[in-house]
Amino acid sequence: MSRHRQLSLTLMLALCGAGHVLAQSNPPPQKKIYCWDENGHKVCGDALPAAAAERARTEISIKSGLPTAHVERALTEEERSAAQQAAEAARRQAEAEAMQKRRDLAMVESYMTEADLRRAYGERTALLDESIKTSQLSITTLHASLLSLLKQAGDQELSGTPVARQTAETIRAQHAELLRQRQLLQAQQADRAALESELADSIRRYREMKGNTAQTAGTATAPTPSP
């Protein structure tokens, strides 16, 4: 046998061996039986028609006869939209919870005691109370002034004297300002009530965080029992 022929034979044997190894490492996919519901009847076959591609189905191994997978039906456009909205809402909720946890940690680090926390809220409460008092005083003053102007305008009309243009404009302006001050006062009172609720919630979370911190510290420093 010539050297050239011997090399060719060796190369062929090597390629055959490589092909055998490749076939073992990449076995052909196992055949399946697909079962799905069609008009209330169960239909099975070794191929999945295009009309059933979006339906729920069970895939069964021909070799073992056991189910290997269950594929849910494709979602409708409305269901996909609802699922996306639900996922977005869950994401926002998770972000809000994570942010709240960071705030709670910052709160515990910023205030050594509950009294310090209450004192900080007390300063905010005092500022709001002062704003409420200022608005109430403005409303009282505007109301008295407006009543005086209306009485003056009424007396002029009763006496047959036309109400001065300046007086009428002042009445309209003070009435508008009175309404604005009342709306401002309502907003300030709502902020005051919200601050009270926020304080109660912050104290609750502060106590929980302090308790968890103390428990964690106690666990970390607990002595290891001797064997």
C-alpha cells in the first residue's frame, strides 16, 4: 500500500470517528405526540398544525409515553395588555417598597431616639400651625372688610346713589381673595392631618426598624455555645 493511500485511509477513519462522536454528542430530537382541544374534543398527532399552534397543548414523548411539557394557549391582545399593565404595576410597587425601605433605614440612622423623630415632626407641625393661623386671620380680616364694603354699597343703592366703580371693583377683588384664602386654609388643614398620619406611621416603622436592628445586633453578638 502506498504512503498516499495509507494517509487517505487514516483520514477517512478519523472522519468517521469524529462523525460518530458528533452524533453521540448531538442526538436527534425525540419525537413527540401533541394533544390539544378542538371544538370540545381532544385531538392528538405527531405534528402540530398551524391552526393549533396558539392553543393549549400537552406534549408527550413517543419513547416513554409520558407528558414532557404543557404549553398554555397564546394570550389575546387584551390579555397581553392586561398582563403588561399588571407587570408594570408590580414593578412600580416593588420600586416603591424598596424606596420606602431606604427611607426607613435613613430615618433610623438620622434619629437616635424616638424623641428625636417626634421633635423633627414637631418642627414641621409648628410651621403648619403658624400658616393655618395666618390664613385664618386673613380670612377674618377679609370677611370683615368685605361686609363693610357691601354695607357701604347697599346704603348707597338705598339712597339712590350709584355704587362707585372703585368700590365695586374692590368688592369683587376682596371676594375673590376671600375664596382663595379659604381654599388655601383647607389645603393647609389637609396637610396638617396628613402630617399627623405620617407621624404615626413613621413612629410605627421606626419602632419596627429599631426592633429589627436590635434583634440583628443581638444575634450577631450572641456568644457561641461551647461544644
